[in-house]
Amino acid sequence: MPKLSYRETRDIGEQFLQFLADSGNQNLNSKVALKALYNQEFRYRDNIKRPNFSNVLYVLVMSNRAFIHGDHVRFFQGKKKLKLIDQYWKPKADTGAEDHSTPNENTFNNPLPPGARVKRRSKFVSDKNGVKIISEHVKPNGKIRFDVSPKQRMTIKIEVKNYGTNEIMLERYRLTKRCEFTFVVPEETLPVKLPPGSVLEIPITCEVPDYGFFHVTMQFDFTSEQTGEFHIGRFVQAVANTELAKQLGPSEPYQPYQAKLHKPQFRSIEDGFPPPNDTLCRELEQKPLNQYKYPSDLKDLIVCLNEGNAPNDGTSDKIEHLESSLEAPLQFDNYSEKFCLLLHLEEIQMEVDIHRYDMQNVSMFRDKVNKRLLVLKVPGVAENRPSVLRGDHLFVSLADGQPKYAVTFYKGYVHAVELDKVKLGFSEKLLNKFVDNMKFDVEFTFNRLPLRLQHRAVTLAQKMQLSHMLFPCFSYKKSLLSTSQELCLYNPNLNNNAEQKEAVRQVVAGTSRPAPYLIFGPPGTGKTVTMVEAIKQVLRCIEGAHVLACAPSNSASDLLCQHLMKHVNNRNIYRMNASSRDYHTIPEDIKPVCNWNKAQNCPIFPGKEKLQSYQVIITTLVTAGRLASADFPPGHFSHVFIDESGHAVEPESLIAISGILAMMDPKTNVNGGQLVLAGDPKQLGPILRSPLAVKHGLGLSLLERLMHHNTLYQKTNEKYNPQFVTMLLRNYRSHKAILEFPNKKFYDEKLMECGDHLITHSFCNWSELPKSKFPIIFHGVCGEDQQEERSPSFFNTAEISVLMDYLKKLLLENQGKNGQTKIPPKEIGVISPYRKQVEKIRKAINIELKSLMGIKDLKVGSVEEFQGQERRVVLVSTVRSSSNYFGIDEEFNLGFLNNPKRLNVSLTRAKALLIIVGNPITLSKDPYWNEFLEYCRVNKAWKGYKHSRVEDELLTAELSSLNINDQPADNGLQDSYIQQQVEPQWRYEH
């Protein structure tokens, strides 16, 4: 018989296990008896010859389905360990062939593959033909690295020594030019003969202008009669660190992260006990919520898709269908099929990323109040890294002492989260054996409820025929306002803003229906204020109106509630929070309208009849799924408003629409069916982890899809149709200088500066400004991309040192009376795109400003965390100083380069002062950043290190021709680059 593959033999082994169960022999464990049964009754049945028993048993053992102990065999029927498939993984290119190309054959636009480049770099720095390059400052990988002080000349010596037996000729040595510092190589009469045993000493003098990391590539060109021409290279690096930078440097050398837990493939699960259902809840669930689990073969298909081939086992048709489904443009006919597939892809990558937080060899302790609970310390849980909410669960296993062939995992339910401590409910079996200092391995999970709600929402959208709402192409032009009817606005400030006033009137009139109405709100233009006014006017002008007001986050939903409570009778407002939300995080002023029972100290979920009595219900998008489950009468909700809708994936927005909002119908639903979306498609959209899901459209919000791909929402003669969309134009946040660049690049120069000059001009005379009255500083820094321990995220200590200098000048100089600072820390924000840089900046603040009053209110975070926020002063650290990882940053949308939306958000958070710290050589490679740098240069807003673009281009060409730059570390099958670098918060706010 032909030789079978491992997979085919394993499948036969699985069939034999099923045969044992079907024949009542599942408890048979004698190897001799099993072999006899296999040969006599199984191997030749159906006239098919199968492999011998030894081969099948071997494969079962290798796949952790069997364990051999002497003459006995034990088969495992436990739960199979989750198979993790990282969609960022690509098969390694074959670099086995020797690279024979010359440097000029590989240009910047056509670089060598990583493996070949590593070989070339190694070859470039290796000593050859008896010649060695020596220095007391030598470091591994051809580096000569030494410490310097700014503006002080330092000379080091490099020796070229001929250890061989042949005479060598040093033809020349050269340095790549860098304009930010000076390396002076004394003139020598070249070429120079190097007889055997001779040494040539070359002094190099360097003077750097500031703190930072400065480097050049040095190449020595030799000839020999025996070997011909050859080259040896060195990377010369001068480092000027502040004392703070030294403290913040790598705590340990960087080692690529490896998966922490390598448990057997099969495990048994010991269930724990969940928290008591202490909510006062009348049954709302009437629409079913299925599990919506991804197909069992989808992971294998992803692997085949990434590898670009399919095995000969009939899966090629499935792969072809998968590709066609992904590539097909989104239409109403494939709406649920495509979105369900994209959500499955996102979930599969989430499974990979969540294991980044798995912990090994950690202890738990008994809760002091409830001895049935064990307490686990989880660093980062307070920031939703990972997200752990009441009712969620995780798994722990004993760190040692268990048989290798089977492991028991104990399921622990979350009863409470207090700062960085999680209180867990486990089974009595674990509690009975628990002792202090017992060590555990921990595996985290994520809550699937938001994903399930999104699956149901897109499925319901098709079932309820919402095509004219999701793919609108017309309007009934039915107005609920007469042309002569004037609106009496609650917020008088809107009377002076024509665009806000127009948007409110259009929403109340409802002439866009069944098409949604969009409020396009660029930064600082008051879109939330506009939406709140529209809700109030709907309630006043439309009899029987019932509104659902939503946002992706609790904070945005709370803000809607706070504004609405000012003019709407509070008895008609209901702020419904998820049962998992911590009551202490709810703002005090909205607690009276929240679903909380003070007497019993627990959340309450009233029945449908009670909920129908409220005019306005406010929830997050995910919690709106409760209302969809309740199956309200068709047309009960006349309006659905979604603020910050650009932050949500389309299926998440659908949670608040499908099963809740019936389309407008001239006969049956004349006053309803109005969907209103507010947001800005020019700012960052939702955070996703799956590159396949992003590539094929899941990262596009409903708002952005309509504005970019639907003709009703596109400009005609440079204007939007006010029947469907209003663009707000008056910016109430930023100084004109701060607004000017993003206004030109992203908003067609339509925005107008309308902020309070007492705030926006409050730093126009600050002594640190390069140009008075122009409150922008770009501070050039030559830093170094650094990594540490097992974290692949980048940080840059040189930039942090500069940032801290500015923070100290802002907070410590020009102090007012009683030690109060001129600007309180809460009015300052620091932004960086990389998680490790955020951590290091926080550490630096703790070192140098810890004693300052209110310093904990100074927010340091990622761009995503600052979206929707503003500060009087904003500082931005761009981090990157090397081009080695540009490809990764661009492909996976990291950092600032090739990400105009991230740049836009960063530049538009500041009211009065914007400080950018970064490497202009690196940033200038991006066209948007290059224009911003030019904007700063023209307006004399530049400080720190300056560069020559002509010399930069020459340097880039020279280095690129060598193809010797460092390559990113190969992390194999771990987690996504999004998780590694940005580490976004894990949260769908319930």
C-alpha cells in the first residue's frame, strides 16, 4: 500500500478510537489485546488495508491521544487544546541560495529578502583574509559603540591589523556622511601597504550636538594579489545619554517573545463557581442569541491561504470559496455572510493575542473576606490589558507536579476586580488542595458576547430587510417639520453656528429617511453638542418619539446622558449600564437615572413594559443588544443616534439598529425610522487585530463606508447635500497655527478657528517657543529604537529626556502661589503610538515629577486612547529613528508613518500648545510628515537637531545599496504586530 501521510494515519487512529467506543472496548488497555483487536476486526474491514498497529499507535502517542506505560495503553478523550493560528504569520522565504549579487544590484526599492540581507550583513562585518578591525569599543555584530558628551570632542582609535602571511593593500576607508554630527578621519596617504604583522592606527574624532544616538557606517576596501578585492565594514555608534535616559534604558537585552505555555493538546476542565446572579432582572430575552462559532476547518484554510497552496485532500474548493467571499465587494445580498466571516477571522486572531497575557509560575491567595475565593494579581487589568470583567473566566493549572500526558485546568469565574487584583471562584476540588505559595500557570480568555451580538445583528439586518438603510439610494422626502416652523434651541450658542443649526433641523425634519443622516464632525467642531440638541428637539417636536442614544464607550454614553439631563425631564431618561460595569466608575450626576437599585446595591434590568415608558434610553452599542433581544413592538424606537460611530466596526453599530429600529414607511411608520450617525471618517476607526479582516473591510465603520462609497453622502460641486449630511466647520478647540496644517491636509481648508482666545492663545508668549505667537514646536532628536526583555514594543529614551525637559518647564517654572502650577497636570497630555514608550514616559514622570500635586492626572497614552479628547497642552513622541522596520509599520498600520489618520488625531488634540519630538530623517520618509516638517520649518517652529534632505537622500541611497540594515526579530507564531507594539485595550464596553 502507498505510504500514508501523518495526517492520514492520525485520521485512521481516530477511527480506531471510535471503533473501540462503538464496540464497547473503550476501556481496553492491554497493548497485546488492542493489537489483536486492531488486526482481526478493524484493519481489513471494508476491504481496505490500513497501516499496521504500531504505526497507528505511534501517531496517536505523538498527537497526545495516547500514552504508553509498559504493556498498557491509555487513550485520552479530554477537551482538545485550542489551536492558535496567527494570521500575521507568513512562510519563510527560501534563503538557502548564496547571494552573489553586488551591492549596486539591490536598490532601496528592491531590497534583498531578510535572510539574504542577514547573510550579507554578517559577511560585511566579518574579518577576512587575515585582516582584523580592532577597537577597545567593539561590540557584537560589527558595532563600535562608545559614550560621548554633547558638544565635546572625543577621539577613539580603530586599528587595522594584518594577521595573515600575505601583504595586504588598504586602498581606502570611508564613512557614510551624517549632517547632525562630525566624524573627522585624518588624511592618510592612500593606498597603504600592510605587511604581515603590521598595524595601522586610525583615529576618529566625533562631536555630537546634543543628547541622542548618532551612527555611521565605515567601510574598509582592501586588495591582495592572492584574494583580489575585498571589504570589511563596521557600524560606528556614538551615544550621548542623560542620566534619566540611562535609568530608562533596557533592563535586560531584548529576546524575541516565545509562547509561554506548552501544555499537552488534551486537557480536562474542572468547572468553578460563577458569581451569584444578584441583578434585579425581569426577563428581556425573547430573540435567541446563538453561539456563532467559527467553522472547524477555517483555521486550516487560513494557513493554506497564507502559504499560498492547498493540500490534495479536497480543500482547494473551500479555499477558493474563502478567497472569493473575502474579495467580493460588500452588498446587501452577501451582507451577513461576509461580515460573519470577517468576525470569525477577528476572533481567531483575538485567540492568539489574548495569550500574550498568560502567566507562568504565579501565586494566588485566599480572599480575606470570602474564603471561597482566590485572589490573583494581574498587572495591567486596570487598563483593560487584558480585560477582565465580573462574570468572565480564566483557566489555571498547577505549574508542576502533573503528569505530562494530561493536565487538569481549573476554570475560575471572576467575582470582582479591584485595581490589579482579580477575585476568582474555583471548584471545591482546587480549594481543598490549595495552600499558600502554590504555583499556577494562567491562561486568559475573552468575552465572546460582543462578537455574538454582532453576528446576530448582521444576520437580523438581512432578515429584516434593512437594505434601504444600509445601502441607501433614495429618500421619501417626507418632512416632519413645516418649512415655516422655527426651532427654539435649548443651547443658544447653536444660533450662531449655521452648520449645527442646519444639522439639527434636518434630523428633526427626517427628510433623509430611510437613509441615515450623518453629522460629519471634524475635531473640536461640537458634533456631540449638535447630536444632543437634535435629540432634545426630536422629543419636543415629534409626538410619541422614543430615542435610543448610543456610543461605543461608556464615557461617551455618559457624556450624552449628562447633556440630555440638563433639559429633558429626568424621569424620561434611562441610562442602562451592563451588569459587569463597576458602579464606582459611573459619574455621580447621572446615577439617579441609571439602572441601579440602591436598597439592594445591585444593577436592575426592568421589563419591556417599563422600558417602553422612557423617552430616551442611553446605552453603549453592546448593551443595546439587550434591547434587541427584548423584541419591542415594531416602530417603538423612532430614532437611533450613534455618537462616535467612526470608532465602531459596522457590525457593532448594527447591534443598536437590527431588531430595534424599523425602517421609515410612509404608511406604517411615518414618524420613525431615523438613524443618525455622528463622527469623523478622517480620524482613527475601530481597532482590529486580524490583518485579513482589516484588509477585507471590517475596519471600515458604517459612517466611513457611507461617506466614501455611497453617492448620497459625497460632494457635488464641492458641497455635501444637507438632506443627508452636514459637515460642521467651526473649530472651538485649537489655536489657528495648530489647526492650519490638518485643516489643509484633511478638511479642504474648510474649518474656521472659533476657540476662546483666552485658552487657545495662552501659550503664545511662552519663552520656549522658537517663534513667538506660533505655539508649535518640532524638536528634532536623533534617538535609538530600543527594545527590552521579551517585549517587542519600541521605546526611545532620547525622546523621553527631551519630553521631560519640556514637562518640567511647563509644570515647575513660573509657579503661582501656594505651590500651584501655572498649568495643572490634568491639562497636559502626552501621546505616543508605542506601548513601551508610554510605559517608559510614565516611569520617567514618576522619577522626576512624582511629588508634584495632581501629577497622576497627567495622562500618557496611545493615539487611540486620546481620540475624542483634548488638552490645553499636548506633547507627542514619535519614537522611531530607524528605517529597518518601515515595512512592518506600513503593512500593519503601526506608528505614525503611512498612517495619516493617526497623524491627524495627534495634531488635533491640543488647544494652546503642541510639541512634537521625533527624528526628522525618519519622519520625512512619509509624505504627510514631510509636509508637516516643512510647515514647521517655514514657520520657524523648529528646535533641536536639523538635517539636510540632500545629504539624507545620498545617505539612504548609499546604505540601501549595501542591504545590510538590521532585520526585525522573527517572532514566529505568537501574537499580532498590533498586540506587540500598540497593545490596544481589550474592551467592548458592555
